[in-house]
Amino acid sequence: MNKTKLSFMLLVAVVLLAACRKDKKETLDNTITVDNSTAENLFSDLFKVVDNVSSTEDGVRDAEIGCIDTIIVDTVSVPHTILIDFGTDDCTGEDGRIRKGKIHISYSGRYREEGTVITVTPDNYTVNGYALDGTKTITNMGENSEGDKYFVIVVNGSVTAPGGAWTSEWQSNRTRTWVEGEGTLTIWDDAYEITGTASGTNRNGVDYNIVITTPLRAEIGCRWLVSGTLVLTPDGYDARTVDFGNGECNNGFSVTVNGETTSYGTGD
């Protein structure tokens, strides 16, 4: 084999290897952001279910999201407990999400009372086919300097895709401030702003860390985060900024890495 032909083959091999590495990195960009956004939304939805059954009077109010077969409240045990049972069959709720399974809640006091600690544990619980495991702890910190109630929320959990296709781990330590809807009986006008940090391991075993740079906005009447930005830094890869939009209720978000922006979701 002559030197010219050998040099050409080596060049082709280098180009193919570089392309393979680029494809791998682009795949990482997609799975990292999608896995994190999925966890963000599903554990936010878990909070929505808790908020749905919370009340200032007796601990429970009408289940406006629908599809709940049974709610069992035990106010004798300490801490008190609530069992929310969506049944074993998929059911589409008033918010368009498909749920089944159980959620166990223990609470030390009423949801709106300062100092109340609520621990939420899913039990064979799925949303749109995604299974949630782990715990979510919500602590009512009272009112901030602007008179808004706020909660410290700690999550240590995982998300498994439909059919067990993959599992990702997710942990967070957040502050969630109730900015709209506290004075009404309906949950649909409730809105929260979320700040803080998170970390996780995506479906491919890559660890990452997150810092929220602009408060994330979660509205009970919307299935997705509607606005806010965070910076996600995977181990060994460039940091990327995830933008959840400008307030519209859709499943779109964008990712910016080294000045290049890619949009995800359908916007529906």
C-alpha cells in the first residue's frame, strides 16, 4: 500500500471518529436535558397532587384533578397520613395527564401552616407511563419578606420510562414560593416560583449538576414549567443553559451550549 493511500485512509478514520464523538455528544445533550426536564415536571406534578387535596379546614379538599378512586385520611396517627389511590388502570385527569397507582403522604399539620412538614412517597405510581420512586419532603417556612408563603422542598428520587426503557436519578433542594392563587379555594389559579439546585444521573449514567438562574414558574393549571432558566453542567462536558420559555403553557424548551441554541418539544 503506498503512502498516499495510507495517509488518505488515516484521514478518513480520523474524520469518522470525530463525527462519532460529535454524535455521541449531541446525543448526550439531548438525553441530559430531556431526562432532567422530565424529572422536573413529574416531581412538580407530584407537588400538584398534594396541593390538590390540601385544605385549610380538614386536611382534604375536592380532588379537582380527577381520577382519584379513594382518599383515606388518618388524623389520629402522628404524623397524620393521607393515602391517594388512583387505582390500577390508566385514567386521564382534568389536566390531561394519565395517572395510576398510589401516593402516601404523611404530614405534621395543615398545608398552609408554618412549620408543617409533608413527606410524599409514590407507590407503583405512574404519570403518562413514567414511574416515580423515592421521596419528596415539603416544609412550610411561613411567609417571606413580601408576604408570600414559601416551602423548602427536597427530592431524592428516580424516573423510569414507559416499559422500563431507562431509569434516571434526580435529587433537588429547592425553595418554592406561592406567588398566585393562595387566597382562592380553587387550585387552578395557583402559581409557584422555584429557586435552588439539583443534581442527577441521566439514563446513560452521566452525572450532572444544576443551578436555577431565573426562577422556574410552575402553574397548577399547566402540565409543564412555563418559564425560567437553569444552567446544567454534566461531568466532563460543557455547561448548557435550559430555557423553559416566556410564560406560555407548552412542552417546549431550548438548550444553549457554547452559543448554539437547539429547541425541543412540540410547543403543543
